[in-house]
Amino acid sequence: MLNEPVSKIMKTNLYTATAEDSLEKIHSLFREHRIHHVPVVDGVKLVGLITTHDLLKSNLCKENYGDAKVGDYMTKKVATVETDAKIGTAAEIFLENRFHGLPVVNEDRELLGFLTTFDVLNYVFRKEYPNNPW
């Protein structure tokens, strides 16, 4: 079950940002779409990741988010996986690093998808309990 590729369960319809976007835009994305991670791209290439944790670490008041740029607060050194990585490998990265989200990229760091701990948990649950309506 965990030997299948992450491409099987990754999300591909993503919300992204650029380094020039404001934290106000990111805060709105988090709130409106109930997400906790937004990949930061330059064109199609992944250049960083901004998370709810990054917003908390910024120590900025929400009123100041409009003046703050994503590039100043994003995580630039981002762990990633490629589409053929196994789900178990992603789970191991989550557990070892206490991450909750991983961008899925190709060898050129072009963003192809995103995988969260919830995606893995949902996949394992549905495999174990296929008739559960939840």
C-alpha cells in the first residue's frame, strides 16, 4: 500500500504564490481554502514554501500583512519529493522532520503537485476501510 507512487494521491490543483505577493494574500488563501501550505513559485519552478507557521513566526499583526512580502518570510530550503517517490518515503519524511506538507517536483524543480499528511492518512484509511462512508 505504501509502495505506490505519491503521484497516485498528490493534489495537483494548487494555490501558489510568488515571492512578491503579500502576506495578506497568503492569509486569505489559508482562511478561505482551509489550507496550511502555499508553494512559492517563479514561473513553474518551486522557490519556497509559506506556511501558517511562517505567518506565526513573522510576529506581524494582520494589519501589516499587506506591506509584507512572501519572499521575506517563506522557507527557502524546502524538502521535496518527485512523482515516483513512494508514499511510504513521503510518510518517513513527514515523521522524521515533523513536516505536514511536501511539494512534488520534477528533476528541474518544476512544481507538479503537493502532498500532505492528511492525504497519506486518508489514503491508508480508505484502503483499510473501503466501505466507510466518511
